[in-house]
Amino acid sequence: MSEHKPSVQLPEGYLEFYQDLESWQNEEAIKLAKIYETPKYDIIKHLKNSKKPLLQEVNNGIEAEQLKDVYHRLLIFLQDARPAISSDLSVFIKRIDDIDFKQVIDAFCKADYEYLESLAADFTTNTDLFIFTIDHAIRPFFRIFARSYQENLRDFEFYWDIPSICPVCGAKSHICHLSSDEGQRIMFCDRCFSEWKVRYLSCVYCGHDRPGDINVIKLADDPAYQIYVCEKCKGYLKTYDKRENEGRSVDLYITNIETIYLDMLAQEKGYTNHDEN
Ligand SMILES: [Zn+2]
Ligand SMILES: [Zn+2]
């Protein structure tokens, strides 16, 4: 299937904001790497036995005070980058001592969004903003934690049972890439930057793999950016195919944001990324 790229404009400054946020997080991660001691686990053994993302079950070693410091710096960064939401952010700064960061860390690791929603509701009517700020403050920690497992996840012959969910931090992934050599499909987590393998022709949501039911939609004018679709569960997954771009790597975190036109195209055709679940 070959389609034309839908024309869609991201709001002015949107992409730049995420690029600045990612740079800020990279700088925080450099600082944190000196003080945050990550416990080490046998991730392969863990995934095989428990079938649950690693951070959901093990001690993450994140100290509440360290997260609080990062959170405070993030709010100051955001006040500068996003003056329009400054008044909400001031409330978060003023009430930072009311946040139980130990509980927050637990809630993020265990995907306890009920706790986060109720905490957020105590601070603001804009609960999404509150959760966004906490989520982005914890990401530098998760990225450091996940680094130890990059090699394991890339090399081993084991395919993770729930390929749409990050095996390290449990976040939902929306994008994969195809490696330049054999076209191995590799999922990417934009929360902790982990990558893990997934079978070439199999749906990451329902596991369906009947030939003919898993298709790839390509853009005639931009063939490196594609959408895998499953006719059984109507799921779609965005894909960056390095082989169509001279083997060039891209920042998948930014690519995921940039390729909103792929989401639109897939959704117009009746496919879903199953985010409602
Ligand atoms: Zn992750
Ligand atoms: Zn499916």
C-alpha cells in the first residue's frame, strides 16, 4: 500500500520544545549518573519468569529526595520554556513539599495511574499537565536504570511476550525501527529509551501473524516512514525503516512526535494504537 503524506502542521515551537526538553533530560542524566546507584538484575531471567516489566517488580533504587530535586529543576525549566502555563507551574513549585515522591516513584513503576490522577486532582484541574511534569522528571532516572540492559535486550534470542509494552519501564511504545542489516524490527520506548526485538510480521498488540493480515503502509514521497497495520485487531504501529534512508539512524523520540501525520493517516483508515486500553 502506498499513500501520500497528509499535510499537517505541528503548532509553532512544538517540536523545538520537545527537543529542548530532551536536551535538558540528557543533561540531568549526566549529573544523576554520578549519584544514582542502580541495582542490577538478570533481566532475561526476570522477563522469562515473571512476564512483567522489570521496574514493576524490583527495587529501582531511586531516592525520593533526588527525584524531588530534579522535579524542582524541571518546573523552573518549564516556566522558562512554556510561559503560558507558568501560573499552574508556580502552584506545583509552591506545594512541592506536599508531594510524596516515594509514592510517586512507586506509582510510576507500577503504572498506578489512579494514584497519580488523584494526586494531580489535589493540585490542579489540569491533571494531564501535572502527570506530564512528574513523568518527565522521572525519565532521566529510568533512562539511567535502563542503560544496563541495552546489550541484553539487543542480543538475546528471547522475544518479549508483550511487545507493545517496554520490558524495562512498562510504558507503552508507539514506534519501532527496522535495522539496516537484516531488517530486524526493534521497538523503542520513549520513556526510558530501551529497545527490544519483535518478530517481523507479527502484530505487537494481538500477536496475530497470518500472512496477508499484517500489512505495511508506505508513503510514496517518504518511504522510510511507514505504518504496520494488523487486520485482526486493527492496530497500527509507526515504523522508521533505516534501509530506506541509507542506514541512517534518527532520534526516535523526536521522530515519534514529528510523524503525527502517520497517526492521522492510520486513524483515518480506521486503525488504532490501542491507547484507549
Ligand atoms: Zn521504557
Ligand atoms: Zn493485531
